Amino acid sequence: MRNSSYQAATIGVPLAGLTFSVVLFLGAQQMPSARFEPMGPAGFPYIISALLFLLSMLDGAIGFFGKQSGVPAEALPHIGDVGLRRMVFGGACAFAYVIVLQLSLLPFIPASVLFLAGFGLILSNNIRREMLVIGFAALMLGVGVSLLLTRVLIVVLPGA
Amino acid sequence: MAQLLTAFSEIMAFWPMFYVVLGVVLGLTVGAIPGLGAAMLIALLLPLTFYMDSVLALIFLVSIYVGSVSGGLISATLMKMPGTPSAIMTTLDGFPMAMQGKAGRALSFGIFSSFIGGSVSWIFLAVLAPPLAWFALKFGPYEYFALVLMALFLISSVSQGAMLRGLIAAAIGFAVSLVGPDLSSGTIRLTFGADQLKSGFRLLPTLLGVFVISQIIVDMADTSLPVQQATAKFKDMFLKRADFAKHWWNFLRSSLIGTWIGILPGVGSAVAAIVSYTIARNFSKTPEIFGKGAEEGIIAAESANNASVNGALIPLIALGIPGSVVDAILIGALMIHNLQPGPGLFVNQPEIAYGVIAAALVANVVMFIVMLGFSGHIAKLCAIPKSFILPAVVFFCIVGVYTTSGRIFDIWIMFGFGFVGYLMHRSGLSIGAFVLGYILAPIAEGELRNGLMLYDNSLWPLFTRPISLGFLLMALVIFLWPTLARRFRNPQPRPSAHSSGQDDDNNKPKMR
Amino acid sequence: MKLNTLKLAIAAAMAIPLATGAAAQADYPEKPVQIVVPFGPGGAGDIFARVFVNAINENNLFGQPMVVVNEPGGGTTVGSGEVKDAAPDGYTILQLHQTLITSKLMGTSDYGPEAFDPIAETHHVCMTYASKEGSGLDTLDDVRAMSAANPGSVKEASLLGSLVHFSSAMLNDAADLGVKSVNVGGGGKRNASVLGGHTQTMVTMPFVVAKPDSGFHGLAFLGAERHPALPDVPTAIELGYDVEACVNYWWFAPKGTPADRVAALADAFAKAAELESVVAAMTDRGVEIEVLTGAKLQARIDANVAAYTAVAPSIAE
């Protein structure tokens, strides 16, 4: 796994760099010409685009010829099934929370409490033992922060 | 002097002290929680200060400011999540140190550095505010540009050996920062027709994304991360005399750098930490352990960011020019009370000017006592199970981002950058380099183009103006110093590059 | 007591969706109104807005609280865009000035004031053209003489494309000053640039110049009459240049907001403008209170659109 992620990076990094370079180049072409000083709004985008192009090509070439272009900065451990499940469900939980707020499906407080409890349970190692505590903590945090913001600091929070 | 003493005696009463302690504790709390920060809290409290006595209101706000910059080191050290942008550099060495089981020591270096930085810079604030502020006005666009250029050299030092990947990450950070309004010409760039990108990728959602959300993804996926056994007994929290003997120059130098960068309007405490860290690393005898738990790195970052708080108060009080985002809001607080910051403040409302100065020191001392007193408990925070910490952190990030901008879209930006940050983690692109590019590039671009306008399209003044030339030379020295120093210490000609690599490995176990 | 408030709050929070369902046709206003200020907190425009909103809330002039929401970014187009696209129900209000006009002229937005229903103008402050004290530039004639002797030697600290840039361009055109506008940044940086001698002139608010020991010298005031805080600074009109450049603070509702709701809002702002505390707070800050609504307001906005559109070509050079 570590090796395959390393290989993915060998192709992925230069590819990402090239993508950014192309996007910058296309974006810079739409910009108005310089009117106050010689560089204009497009000057730096062109420079960075060229720089990224060169660097990515170099990185790709080094990767292509099999030399190490850079070890992953941190050796991240292998993601197990549990870890993957947590990532997917946790991500979905956070996603659902923001969607609910954006579409005003629920008021802020219940949505937040549900999110805090749900996310906590997804990460819990021992759901049965921690369930009550997580639920209580979610209630306190969700209600407490919301009231503090709306009543004391007079902020308009999202949600229905 | 007499007026300053009067201000101190006035602050030592119940209500002023109440607001100092409350402010510091609130500041530490929001500083330590990723997602919340001083700028947000002070902005939210601004309407409340309408109803407060003007001196008390300012004391309160300054205390929050001091507390928040110090609080950032807690989560940076224990969770690898900078609680405030100014603690970015602290994560680089604080967290590795905590991973080595030295969380208490890392915290105590952070706390002492914060205190020393705050105290050294305060002396300048109290004694030299007007002349320093006037000197800072000598800085034109090219001086800023040269200064930032110096800081950009850090990209080579945070990319952890993989120079090419570091540069790519920095260039991508640069690209990301270009989206949105171009402040030098008033046009909007790279939105590709999406109205919601008009304000660009703002600092808070971007930083929270790449640093905090990405770390949460890592923490979620990793079911095996060992819980840190942080032994932080109260007596361990005090640094030994030997620590001061060894690091005194770093403490002092970083505080001075932080003070000075704080004075410059619009540069900010994150940049102060970046510059000070670069210099500490490149002049260190052991630059290779930076990023792997170097005490010197924590000292450099934390002394400088706290020093920059008082530094930024200097132009605020002396000239009415804000040194940072928070200071801009403080000016608003002054305006609410119909006070005009500037040279007249010392003459017309000395109780305000000296009250703020006195509060800055008292808040610094209170911060030190509170942090030290509670550091044992703070260090235990990492024993709280992830199922409690991570949901709360995500929640605070969402609330913090929304409350700052009032836009749900910024939450999506934060999530997006969280994913990007995670991919960078896995592919060996340095997040540190990305963020440096992102923070420094807009200043570099803006000041360079402003300079071209001011000096009739000529780059020449960059080399003829003494201060900017000085910075360029300094950048060169900082860049070349590690090589030069190795030559001096190790006169054998060729194989030095290779043998120094081996030295790294030999050094590691001996690292304190 | 605390527990009671908590319970009440929870009950209230839970009850809101039911209440809106049952009483959809209830009288306006039935919930807090958001006042979008498209600047960061603490700036002059933000403080002025907050003085009004606080006064309205404190004196219960509206029936429901008004809440200030800062939405900076995109040169005010983020906040204005948000309100433009908001539901026209009178619960989302924009506070903005001529920047709404200039951002359309600069192309940073594709709409101007015509995309909103104006509610009221409550206050305005006219600009001051200033130099550094003791710099030898004591009058507009000095400025013109210096740039004539050495073209391009007088530079004005500006934020290109923004309202201050337009204001100085108006004066520059009318008085033929030959000054070159260079980008410096926000208000604080512009002050620093002039004080530091990097640039020679700037357009700023009168209280910046008027505060004691400010280090600035007013060259011309761009209002109809001299500003009370700057009695020695002549107006541009006195000097023979027909230039007026003010910042007029307008409250806007999204296009299509029912007329009775616009009227209710206008009424609250007008009442607030009469309060002694508000008048004192604003005049202390060098801001003049003047309330305009309806046709008069529309006429003022139209006049501004025409004036700024006329100067736009010289901005783009």
C-alpha cells in the first residue's frame, strides 16, 4: 500500500502541477492587460504557470527514470478497513451536516447536536460504553455554543 | 514614565484585573481551538464594548489578543493543528517533540518563549513606540518585497529534503492565493465565472482546511496512532538554567525579529514566525533536526509571534496605523469610543495610550501564569479519546468559518482544502511549503507591483535603497550560511555533503 | 434562572419552523433583520452602520433586532452580491456607498445600484485631499507647479479601482494636477505611505486630517461647503473646480422588496437619524447626517452614477 501510494504520487504530483499550470495559463489569458504597471494582473499568473510547468516536468522526468524525486514527507500508515470505513462515514456525516445547514432543513441546534453525536459514534472504539457520554457531550457543546453565539454575541447562525 | 506607573497602578484594581484575566483566558481558549481565533472573537465582542468603559474595553480586547496568540501553541503541539495562523511554524517542531514523548517540554518551551517574546517586545512598545513607528514609515513597497523575499527562502528549509516537491507545493500555494481580487489593479482574477470565488480562497478556510481538516482525516483513518503519554509535572514545566544558557540568543533574536515585523503594517504574526524560524534554522548548528522536534524551532516561532503582538501595537498607538487585522479591529474599538489613535493619543488621552501599554504587559504576565499553572492539565488533553476531540474540532471549524464570513460556501472551501491537504500528506508535498507560498506570495506580488508603479516601472530602487538592499544581502547570507558554516567547521573539501547526511542519523538518538 | 433561559431557548429554537409554517402571512417584521456590511469589522463604514443599528435596537425603533453581518471580500462585491441574490422579503439589507457604482464601472461586478431597491440615505462624509505637513505642498497650486516642473514627481497613494481612486481622478481632471495615482493599499497603508514620504498626496476622510498632530495637511475639501472640523481647508468649489466627492451611505433592499417593508425600514433609519445620541456620535466623527428617501434618494443615486461614469475613462487611462 505504501508503495502503491508512493507510485501514485510519482505520477500524481507532476500531473497536479501541470493541471495547475494549465489552469493558471488559461486564466491569465482572460485577464485584462496591464494598465498601471508593466506586470499587470496577468504577470504573476504567467510566471507561476511557467514555473509550475518546469518543476512538474522535472519531477515527472525524475520519476520516469526511476529515481527518487522525493520521499513522502511523512510515512503514513496503511489504512485498514476500519480506518477506511471511518473516513467514508465521517466524511459523509460532515457533508450531510453542512448540506442540512445550507438547505435549512433543520434548525442549527438539532443539526449540530446530531452531527456531533453521529461523528463521535463513528469514531468511537466502544460504542456501547461511550454512547451516553458522547450524546451528552454533543448536547452540551451544540446547545452551549449556539446559545453563546446567538444570545451573547448576537450572530445569525445558518439553518432553518 | 510617571504616566506609565500611574497606568499600572490603575490596572491593579478589581475590574481592570478582572477583564485582563477574563480576556487572557478567553484568548487562550479561542487560540487553542482550531477554527476560532482572536480576530473573530474581538470582532464579535466589538458591539458589546459599545457599553463598556473605554479603558476597560481596550484592556479587555488587548488581553484577548495576547492570550490568543499564545493559545495557538497548545493545539499546534499536541494535535498538529495550529490553533491560530501564527502557530503554523510551531506545529513543525512542537508536534514531533510531543510524539517523542516530550509534550510537556515542548509546551514549556512554547510558554517560556511566548512570555519572553511578549516581554522583550513590550520594552520597545513602552520606551520606543514613537521613534520606532516613525522609522517603520521609511519602509516602502520594495523594502517589504525584499523582506518577504528573505522569508521565501524558507521554502527550501521546510520541504524536508525534497526540494523539488517543496517548490511545487509552494508554487501551488502561490497559485491558490492568486484567485480573487487583485489588489494592485482592482480586477478579479481566476474565478472562471464563479461569483462565489470573487473573494478568493480566504486565509481562515484555507488554513483550517490544509492544516486541521486534513489532519482530522489522517486521525480518522489511523486507528493505531499511539496516545501520547505526556508527562507534564509542574516542576518539569520550568526550563533549567542550562536551557536559557544554551538558547538565550535565539530567544532574544527571535523576539527582536518578531517585534520588528509586528511593527510593519499588514505583515502579521504568522510571517513573523516564518522569518524568525528561517533565520533560526539557517544559523543553527543542527539545521537538520528542524522539523523533527527542534527546541530551537519552537523558540523561534513562539518568541516571534508573541513579540509581534506588541510590535503591532506600536504603530497603532503611535500613529493610528494598524499593524495587523486584529489591530484594525482595535482601531474600530477606539473609534466606537470616539478616540483617535495616533500621536495625539499620548497628549489628549494618556490614560488610554498608557492603559493599553500597561495592559499588554500585565496580560503577558497573566498569560504566563495561567499557561504554566494549567499546562499539566493542558498536556493531558491528548488523552481525551478522538471520538470527543475530533467532532468538536470540526464543529468549531465550521462555526468559526461561518461566523467570520457569513457564508456556507467557505465551509465547502475548507472541506475542499482538507481533502487537498490530505492528498498532499500522502504524496509527500509539504503542506508547510504550500502555506508559505500562499501567505507570502500575495505580499510579494502586491509590493513588487506597487513598487513598479511608485518608481516609474524601475526595479533599480530595490538595489539602491539602503534598507531593501540590506534585506537582499541578508537573504543571501541566510541562504548561503548553512553551506558556509559547514565549510568553516568541516574543512575537508569534497565528501562533506555526503558525510553530513550521515551526521543527521548519528545525531538523532542524541537529540535532547 | 439560567436553566429557565436555556429551556426557553431550546423551546424557542425548536418552535421556529412550526411558527413560520403557521404564521407565514404574519406582519413584518417577525424576525431579526440582517444588515450586511461588505467590509471587515472596525472600519469607518462598519462603525457608522453599527451606530445606527445599535440606536435602532436600543430605542426599539423597529420591533425586531437588526444584526450587523460583516461580509468583506471581492472589493465589497461579495456582500453586495449576497444581498442582491437574497429573498426580497426585507430581512436582508445592504449598507453601502458609491463603491456599488465604481465596482460596476471597474468590472468587478456586473450590477450597480439599479439592481437594488434603495431604502434610505442617512449620512455622508465628503473627502479631503491631503498632503504631508511640511512637505512644501500647501495648496493645489503647489501640487500642479511641482508636477509641471517635473512630470510624474507627485504621486498619490491610492487603492486602484476603488472609490478613493475615482475621487482623486475627479479632482485631478478638473484641476489638471498631473498627479499619478499609485497603488498602496488600504487606508492605514495609505496614511503610512504619505507620512513616510513615499507618496505625496492622498484622498482621505476629514477626521484623519483633523485629528491633532495627524501630520497631514488638507489641500482641498471635496464637499459643497467647508467641513466644520477643517475650517481652514478650502473647498474645491471655492478654488474654482467643480468637484464634489462624498461618500453617501445608502441602505438597500433586494430588488422587488414590497414597498411597505421598504417604507418600514426607511422609517426606522429616519427615526434613528433624529436621535440626539446618533447625531452626536456622527458629528463627532466628522460625518454629516442627512436623510433622503424616495424620489430624492433616487435622484441623488442617479446623479452619482452619472458623475462617476464620466470620470471612468480617465481611471482606465
